[in-house]
Amino acid sequence: MSERKLITAAQNGDTVAMEKLYSATFNSLFKYIRFKVPSAEIAEDIVSEAYTRAFEKINSFKKRSSFKTFVYAIAKNLLIDFYRERKPLPLEEQIVAIADDKSRGLSREQSELLAKSLKEMSALEREIVELRYMYGFSVRETAQAVGKSISNVKVISHRVIKNSRRKLDKYEQ
């Protein structure tokens, strides 16, 4: 069943359709939120609340974007609320803390290099890199999430990859 049909079914109260939408988007959303908060428990709380709100508001969803983009926008707002209530860790500390979580598969050296590279990017570049390469968003979904055109997202992605490759080459020499 296509996503549009699943959304329509969910709007009509079909819990099986809701479960399928949840299953199709949960992993990438959880990874996105987990990367941005200090613990898996906080990530679980935010993701749970995002899905609760998404399904409460499913009837107002206009199908101009994917469900993934819809639930991501809700989660992003919840994340903003979370950090309004507390002071976030600096980006470098977040990356190093994530590397210490063995399930991430990054060495401390790799995480420090990633942290340095991400720190040098603009907020928009970081968001695009995270969505595209860490959370598996398509170019279209990324463009919708950041409010830019598809071609703009492609250009920014290309530029970031080119600059990162250049920095990595210098580091390895």
C-alpha cells in the first residue's frame, strides 16, 4: 500500500495503517533525535511524543510532504522545546559522547574529526548532512524539512562533501 493510501487510512482511524507509518519512519527518526540528546531515554520520550502528536494531528495532514517529513517536523519542535528548558552540550561534546556509545561504531578519533568538521559547517549545512547521510532522508524530504529547493540541497550537499573530503585528505597525510 502506498504512503498516501496509508495516510488516508490512518486519517480514517485505521490503526494498522498507523503502525505501518510508524514502522517505516521510526528508525531514522529515533537516530536523528538520539544524536541530538544526551540519552536514549530522552530520545525515546521525544520520539514517543512526536508520534502521539502526529497521529493526533493526522487529519490536518495535507499530504504535501511525506509522513516522515511531517513527524520529523513535530519531533524537531519537541527537540527545540527540550533545549529551551536546559542548556545543551557543545556540539563537540555531543559527538564525543555519542562515540562512547559503542553501538554507534565510531572510534573516538573519528568522532573528534566528525565533531570538528560539523562544528565548521553552518547550521543549514549540518542539518542537511544529518538528514541525508545520518538519517537516510531523500533529497526531496531533506529539501522539505529545511525549506529549500531540491537543487539547493544538492548543491549544498556536494559542497559539504567536497570540503570534508579535502579536510580528511589533509588529516590522513
